[in-house]
Amino acid sequence: MSYHDGKESFYHGFILGLLNNNNLFSNIESGDGRSDIKYLPVNKEKRGFILELKVCKNKDLYDTAIEACNQIIEKRYLESDKARGYINMLGYGIAFDKKRAFIKCL
């Protein structure tokens, strides 16, 4: 594996592989769009999360992670799960730039 494989789909697949779980969903419709990666716990009171991934393009890692967080808010990704009874959902914006990454939590 190399950072030369730096497209968003590469990072998406890599993260899915790391988090291999039956309650993990990729590009599932959520709110007003499709979240990149979503984990919904079996027990709706346990913590779940949404990951929005972005590759840096002419911005720094922090700004790109903020952009990913803003997408979670603007597209209302968390609201649809909260309406279904998942009370402890978090959103994370993750920015990648070759060998570097930055994670921002909502």
C-alpha cells in the first residue's frame, strides 16, 4: 500500500477494511445525501458514528476536515439516525494528504 494511491476511494476502502464489522455501512443514504462510512450499533444507546472522508485539494488538512464536518451538518447525516432512535451518534471529518491525516470531531 502506498500514499501514491491517494484518491478518496482508496482511503474509503482502507478505512472500511480496518473497521470490518457487520454494522458498518458504506455510502448509505442518510439525511439529504450519502455518508461515506456509518457505524450503527446493535444497541441504539451505544455510540455510533459517521465518517466523512476528504482528500486535500489546494487546502490544508484542518480546513479539509472542517469541510467534511460541514458536509455532515449541511446534509443532515446525523439527524436521520437520531430520528430512528440512535441517541449517541458522532460525526467525524477526516482529511487525507498522502502520508498525513487530520480528524475533526463534531
